[in-house]
Amino acid sequence: MKTRQEYIDSLRRLNLEVYMFGERLTNIVDHPVVRPSMNAVAATYELASGEIMTATSHLSGERINRFTHIHQSTDDLVRKSKMERLMGAYTGTCFQRCAGMDALNTLSVITYDIDQKYGTRYYQRFLKYLRYVQDEDLVCDAAMTDAKGDRRLRPAQQDDPDMYTHVVKEVPDGIIVRGAKLHQTGALNSHEIIVVPTRAMREEDKDYAISFAIPSDTKGVIYIYGRQPSDTRKLEGGTYDVGNLHYGGHECLMVFDDVFVPWERVFMYKEHEFAVDLVEKFASYHRQSYACKSGMGDVLIGATQTIAEYNGIADAPHVKDKIVEMNHLNETIFCCSVACAHEGSRQSSGTYYVNPLMANITKLHVTRVPYELARMAQEIAGGIVVTIPSEKDLRDPKIGRWVDKYMKGVSGVSSEDRMRVVRLIESLTLGAGAVCYLPESMHGAGSPQAQRIMIQRMVNLKAKQTAALRLCGVEQA
């Protein structure tokens, strides 16, 4: 397994084509806007020890980072949930390796199933690729979400065919693909890009029913950094105004400008009927992964309790009650994630898969609970969350004494410590950190309507009706 420093050094060897604020970046590892997100991924290497963060490879028998592991039991699935909560609490942000892990596990199921129907050799290709990822301890970016264009139209019906990533040409040693993937979490911190379909496909969409993996610095892959709230605070010399001093997240628009993919890295090619199963399995795995939000909730609850103490209101009954409610809601997220893991099942390839109904319920909770936690945190912290002076004002030789004087709360707590906690709450609920906590809670791993659709499909209403009618004596047809 790589060390933290070895991971950072490996990123320096990549030759990515990256643009931010209209300029091409030549050094992303040390760029102040990108570096906090890289630190968050590096933490997955830093903490890689013990049963939670590591596993035994079913291919090599070697100890590997759990983020590269294929689940061999429900215990593995439970440890995954625990790992994600641990990492969420440790970094207070998105640590960017979950989607890649979920894509690997999805492909370990789907490639096997395609082979069983068509006699293809995708599964052997995948196992070879997986062994490479595990041996090198690589970060994989899962590229699923297409631009989609006119949402009323299917992929093959779009005026611009590039609205969904697709094959434009087949060559003897591979395929040429074109298109884009949006909202690519941690793309600049990844060694590999794993592309999968974003929706169910029909026969006419078969050129879009593709899955493949390429090195992140493959020629023709272009990264355009996604603007985040408060992102330029990171350019201000490392002040505590950023809130989270150490870690952050990022998203990219990833463009495929006629990218070559060799056959040995193609895992689905026009088997359109398997796209829906791939999407649903990936979505379920990734919805379980939102146990990370309970870890980030731990951070927000900790900051809220602290600011209540600093403000002198921690003993107020209504504050105590809100802190209890925050914990109750936050633990519910984790309970759902662990439940869908415990109720997982073995697939034909040997990989263990979560209970999809419970996984969708996990994520539907995540679309609501963090917003409620944020509301209560802001209520307890007070309006100072959005009106506090900057660190530069505190340090200023002329006005700093007034900032220091009037930003104090209870005796014995410095104004600076109080301001630091306020900034952390701001970053989680409003600022740069919010791209990983609130909007990502809503839209990451599918927006809430997607979970409602899946719940409607999977819930057995007839069984519930049968139970009710039997108890009240209504004759059933």
C-alpha cells in the first residue's frame, strides 16, 4: 500500500490538462485551491491500517486499502460504512475515493453477468485491471453523469450526440470516445478514470452503452475545475476564514475529446440491456456510501456544541434538545447505511451487494437530514455565522483590538477560538465545504426523486396490504 507521501509523489508524475478560472494549471498538487482536496484523499492513505481501513485481496491474498477492495461478505459491507463515517469525521469533507470503489464493485458483478450471457471476456479483463489497481493502490474516479442535454430525449435522440459519452469510431486495437462527464468528484486527485453509463439504454442507444477505464492523464481528457462558494478564500494565505484548515473537496467537468481506449480496458461495449442493472447497482453501492455524511454530521454537531458553550447557552433546555435532535437524525443516516450492508447478498460473481431498497432509503434520508442539521447549527450559532469579520481584521494593528474585544463570548475563551469555530460552521453549511455537505447531500449519488422511484419499484405494497387485510378480516381475491 502507498504511504501518504508516495501518493502525493504519484500525482506529481501525472500530466493532466487542467483549467481553472480561464487559465491552464501546470502544478495542481501545490495549488492552494486544489491542495485541500488532495489532502483529503491523502488521508485515506495516511489512515490505512486495521480492519476498518484495509482488507485482504481475494485476488492476491495481500493486505490492501479497502478503497480498492471487492466486498466478499456482509462484514465487508459493514466495514465500508464504518470506514466512510470515520473518514467523514476525520476530514470533515468529501475524501473522493468512494465512487471509484463503488464502480469497481459494480463492474465485478456486471462484467461477470455479461460474460454469462454473451460469452465475452469482460470479467477477465476486469480482474486484470483490478489487480493492477490493488497492487498500485490507485485512486479511481467513477465517471457516470453525462451532460444529458435535453432531458426529454434519449441519448440517440439528442441534437448534439455528444450530450452522452459515446463511441465515435472503432479501430483495430480499441475504440475512440467523445463526450463529457459532469460533477467529477476528486478527478484531479485520481490516477484512473472509470467510465460507466448514466442511465438505462435501448437498442438505438447502444453506442452509448459503454464502460471503460483509462489513466487520468490520457491524451484528450480535459479537466475544467468547478467553481465553489468561497473558493478564493484559499488564495488568501491560509487564514482560518476557510473554516476547515486542512481538507476540502472539488468537482470537475471532464471532457473526452476523441479519446482512445484500448480493448483490454473496455468492460462493456454496446450490451445496452445491461446498462440499467449497472446504473442501479452502482447507485445502490454509492447510496450506501453516504455514511460519510454521518461523519461530517459528527463534525458539525461537535462545532455546534462548542459554539453553544462559547456563547454561554449550552445549558439552555432548547439548545440541549436541539443537540439531541441533531444526534438522533445523524445516527439515523448511519443506521440506514449499516442496515443495507447487513442485509446484503452474494451475487453470481461472488461479490456482495447491498440491499438496494435500504440503500435508497439511506440516501433519501441524506437529502434531508444534513439540511436540518445545518438549520439547527445556524440557529444555535447565531447570525454571527454570516456577519463575522475576517481574520485580517482581527490581525489589523488599528481595528484588531475592537474585533478582539467585541467578538468574545464567555470568559476564558479567546475571540479567535470563537471565530474559528464559527468559520467551520459557515464552511460546512454555507461556504466551500457546503459543496461536499449540503448540495452533495441533495444531488450526489442521485437526486431525491431517483431514490423515490427506486423505493416505489422495490417496496412490496401487496404484501403490506395482505398483512393489513388479514388482521381486519377483509376477504382477499
